[in-house]
Amino acid sequence: MLLYMVTVIGYGVYSYRSNQTAVLKNLDEKLALVASGTRRILSPEFFTKAVKPDAISADDDKKNVLALSDYAQKTGVAAVYALTQTHDGVFFTASSRTKKELKIAARTPYFLPFGKQAEKAALSACSENKTIYTTETTKWGIVRRVLIPESTVNGNSYLLGADMDADGIRKKLDHCFWSSFGFTALFICLAIPFIILFRKTEKERIDEFQNLKEMLTQKTMDRTTRIRRKIEEYINKD
């Protein structure tokens, strides 16, 4: 029974960790796929033009914001955006906005700084020319982020990014936990009748052994009494 319980609990822990790894991997793959899809939302010439503050008009920027915001909502991510690197740092060239930001007509993000903390990952992605995954704390909360380096036909480098908030990730991990917990609890519950039967059988065996012990003890005492009587009769006879 102990071996069974340890095996079931061990498998439950293994199942949770495996599912957790798979979920995080799938989320990263989804983020990368969504970020790559930003190329299809923005026009091809956009990435060639968007290299300085006055390159994109306010109207075009607003159209990009609306298109990316709709794309982010449909794909279930917190944000999608494009970035460019200049000698002054890393800047947004296009980005989605939340429903609240759209409702209050918040400032469009064109050429706003990406942020000092986030900039390190962006610079690393650019310098190493590889996709970077990070978990960072932003003004919207903790997010899982992907940054994908790209370049235009004329050699302009840019980044495509996507964020997913921690609440969405936590919900999926909670689902993994409760699935593994439910599996473990189910097999433990299935073992309960066998544990009860085992305890009952053991009790019956102990009672049987105790009865046998008492019977043997009684027989031994009776035999000892008979022998003592015979000895006494033999002595008295003499």
C-alpha cells in the first residue's frame, strides 16, 4: 500500500511538472507565432520607413494601432508591437492598445521609448540576432515576452514582440495542477477500499491468532494442572 501511494503521488508530481513544461513551451510558441504575424498586419514598406520620429503620419499610426489592437484581442495576447533600434535606444514603431487605452484615446505609441529594463532584452535580441524570451514586470503587471529580430530587404533591422500577462499563464498552470491533483486523488481514492479490506483482514488474522494463542495457553495450563495432580497423587500414595 505504501509503495502504491508513493508511486501514485510521484507520478502525479511528474505529470504536473511535465504538463507545466509543455504549457510554457506552447505559450512561448504561441507568442512567437503571434509576434511573427505582426508582419502581415503592417504594410511591408512600414518597416523600411519607420526608422525616425517623423517618418509615419499620425493617421497611419492610428490605423496601425487599431489593426494591432484587434489582432491582439483575437489572438488572446496582452500586446503586440514592432520596435526599432537607434543610437538613442529602442523605440516603439507600432503597438496594440488595451480596450481602456482605446476608449480614453491614449497617446499612440509611435517612437515612444521601449523602457530601460525591457531595452536590455531588445538589444540582446538585436546583437545576437536570435529570438529572446523574458519574464518582466511592466506597468501592466508581470508579462511573458518574446522579441524576434527581423530585417528589411534594404537591411533595416527591427524587432517584433508579443506579451502575455501572468494571469493568463497562471490560469493554464493552475489547470495543470488541478488536473494532476485530480488524477492523484482519484487513484488514492481507488486504493481506499483495498486499504479498508487490508485492515479488516489483518484484524481478523490478529483476532484469529489471539484466539489460537489463548486456546494453546489454556491447553498448556490444563495439561500442566493434570501433570501436577498426577504428581501429587503419586506422592500421597507413597
